Amino acid sequence: MRSLRSERNKAKSKSQIMTKGGVYDYAIEPNDMLTLAKIIHPISIKQLPLFLNLLLTKKELVDITRRITIAKMLMNDKTYEEISKDIHTSRNTISFVQSSLADYDGFLEQALSSANPTNNHKDWPLSMAEKRIFNRIKKGK
């Protein structure tokens, strides 16, 4: 897979390249996304955590898990302030996840609802990445 970088946001200095959040707009070609979906599809639920651990960095896993956790909390009508206090994340991240829940006719919300039919935040089993997040938060990191 190859990522495409938008030329309009080309970095002018090394500090811009190294900034948190980056300065580039990235896009993945549709064929590459289909290839990824075909690779993931036959992987069993038990094998998926190993696959993700091998494919993604710990930071990427934590970022994805945090966003899923934020989405679950938004679906349970938590306020931005409550989420920010519980997870120590910015309003921008929460806003991004909020808009993602509505995109594509609510696909993300439907996927999360079907994955957690009880929709009760306290009943959701935590993944290893989610446990890492909450342990880091407890330690103040």
C-alpha cells in the first residue's frame, strides 16, 4: 500500500514534519483499502489482536482504542467535559469522533452498537489496548 501526500500542505521545515498531528493530508487508494479488507476478513477474532499488534505500533493501537472508547462514551450521551476528564483528550479529538459517528449514514455508530449490544459502558469488555490506556491515565501519563 502506498500513501499519497497532498502537495498543498508540503512541510517547509523539519519542525513542521515532526509536529504532533503532522502537517500532511494522507489518503489511501481505494484498491489498497480493499486489499487490506481482504487480508483482515479471514482472520479470526482470536487472531485479530495478534495481527493488529504485529501490524500497528503501540501508539497507533492506543490512538484507535481511545477513539473507539470516545465513540462509545458519546453514544452513551457523555458530555465533552466528562469524556475529556475521564480520558484526558482534547475537544478536537472528541469533535472528530463525534463527526465520524454521523458520517456515512452512521456506519461507525451501527458497527459499535452491533459489537456491543448492551450499549452499557460499564458492561463493555476492555481490550488490551483499552486497559493500557486506562492504566496510563491512572499513572498520569
